[in-house]
Amino acid sequence: MDNFLNIIILAAGKGTRMKSPKPKVLHEIANKEMILHVINLCNKIKYKNLFIVLSKDSNNIKAVLPKNVKIIIQKEQLGTANALLCAQEKIRKSKESLLVLYGDVPLLESSTIKKLIYKSKNKISMLGFESMTPKGYGRIIAEKNNVLEVIEQKNLKGSEKNINLCYSGVFCGPAKSIYELLNKVKKNKTQKEFLLTDIFKIANEENISLSLTLANENEVMGINNMYQLSLAEEKYQKKLREKFMIKGIMLQKPETIYFSYDTKIESNVKIGPNNTFGKDVVIKKNVSIAASNNIEQTVINDSASVGPFCRFRGGVKIGKFVRIGNFVEIKNSIIGNFSKINHLSYVGDASVGANSNIGAGTITCNYDGKAKHKTIIGNNVFIGSNCALIAPIKISNKAFIAAGSTISNDVGVNDFSIARAKQKLVKKGRKKFLK
């Protein structure tokens, strides 16, 4: 049946409660925009067409959308029913089913949607949930799993406020039937909008069957403000942590570790507390990551150890059995197998060969005020503590750089280089100096 499915994602709302210049659906969960989480859900089921309804001022949203998405513009924001009506010319006469989703409901599982689609054969089925704190949600009036009506929160009266069966906004059914109902919706006098929930009461009055599919409340939570965004982030992170731990990854204080949606981790990896992983991180087997690192755009190869208090960014490749110690920043660099950068160093725009050692306090001076330059360090190189390597520069295999040196010229194979100011010693000169 899924091959005969059209999907519409409603994403034209202003999102004013976010109090942010960024459109609501572009706020991220685990480094992925909410709207892309919803599209990813759609890609897990088969469909014929995927439409997104946007407002007229939505160029920044369009910029992140995949090419296969068909955009429909809601010229005037006259409610959710009106938003869906904007697509009727493309869908109304369709024989396929229609699935309605929302750009600010990013945690839905494909298994739940597939169950909804299955139950919507030849009839409309909605996704509902039971909540211990239903305030803010529309309530479902139902008898024996048949929906009679959905009442908006603002219109609840008396005992209706105690109903804990809530409406998620997500539903599926024959496109033709849905649009026949939509065209009968009248503008709400109080809210001056066309409310999508009105179609369910109209359907009941016309003896059209409406079924109910229940979902977990966490899956269908909508995001309208920064607090709800933080709750959704935490729920998504919990799911990622559980996935990794079930796979055998050891997480110390897992509640303090934040992953990206695309983080990849192989077997027998240990990760300490307070780690944050940005986009494009791959961690190979037997890696150990200590506490409090910030890592993005990085591949860490087998049996390497990292941290604590490191920052990797801008395209980093850490070789096998490499040791990176505390307070090391690496940017856009490759560190060869068995090399060591144990503490207090900055390596940027560099290539470090195998089995080399970079001492404490050493930095690559990669920026001259106008452009970035490359530092190339060969195999089996020893660089002492507190050195400055002024790029562009090449330090060849088996070179030795003395501690405290500022190196601005290339160093050849097996060469020794030292570049320090001459030390001056004044015998018994302490009192004279202090005076």
C-alpha cells in the first residue's frame, strides 16, 4: 500500500514561541534540523510524492531540503486546514492515501507510522496518545476506538479538561475523503482560522469511520519553545546512548555524553563523561576517550587514546595507537600511527608522520594574518617542549628539534635543530637586579 501514498509535512507556522530569528523547523536535534528528522522518517517508508507546505518567507528552509521534496506555499497563514488545502490541486483527485505530518514533530518512529498507514486502509485513522499532563493538547472524544471528535485545548469545557486521550495532529487516509471534509471546514470565529481538527467532527456527523492508533507520548511531542526543544534533544540523546551501550560501547555517566545523529562507533570503545561529539565523527574499535573532549569532523582509528580536555575540528584523522593527551587542540590535520601529542599543544593544518613525538606546549604557527599554511612533520621525528613551528615548513624523517626552539626553516632527515636566544648568566647578580 505504501507505494500509493502521498505525504504532506506542514511547516508553515511562524514559530513565534521559539523567540528566535531562526525558523522553528531549522532548530537542531543532535545536529540535524527538525525538518530533516521528519524527512528522514519519510524515507523509511515508501511513498509516491513528498510535499512540504511552507510560508512565503521560507528561503532558508528551502535551502536545506532534499531535491525530491515538492514545495507548496501557503500565501496567508489561515490555519492548519488552510495549509492542507493549499495542496489540494495536486492531491485532491488522487486515488492514493494521504499521510499528514508536522515539521515540528521530529521524534516519530517509522514502526508507528507504518502501523498508522496499515490501519488507514479505506478510512481515516489518526495518531493519538495518552498523557498524564494533557494540558496544551487537543483531546480526542472516542468510543471503542472510533473517534467522534477532537476538541482544541482552548475550547475544552468542564470535565473535558480531564480527558487524557490526546490528538497528535498526525493522520492518514484516502486523499479524496480528506479533501472533501476539508472543503466543509468553516473559519473559527474565535481564532479566525480554519482548524484542521474540525474535519473529524464533520466526518462523524456524516457517518464516516475514523479509527485511532495509539503512540508513545514521547514520539509525538511537538516543539514550540526552547524548553521543549531541550526535552526533545534529551529524549533523542537517550535513544542514541542506549543504542551504543547495547552495541557494547562503554559510556561513563552516559547522561553527560552528547552524540550527533551521524556519530559512528565500532566495538570495544570506552568514552568518559562530559564528551560532546559534533557531525562527521567516526570512532574505530578499541579506542579510549577520556573525559571532557569536544570532537567533530574527525576519524579516530583503532586503539588510539584521546583526552581529557581535547578539541578536534575541521577534518582530523587520528592514526592507530596514537596518544593524544590533555589540553590538545587539533585542526584539519593528520596524525600518523603510533605518534604522541601528550599535552598542551596546538596542531593545525599539519601532517604528522608515524611514531613521532610532539612535546608539551608545542604549536604549529599556521596563520600569517592573511592565509593558512601547512606544516609537514615526517616519521620518527622528536619535537621537544615549547616549540613554535612557523609554517609553511617541512621537518623530515628522524629530525630532532630541541625544546624551546622557534623553527622557521625546513629541517632535513636526521638533522638536529635548535633556535633559542642565548642564555645570559650574571654571577651573584640577584641583589643588583632586584635593586
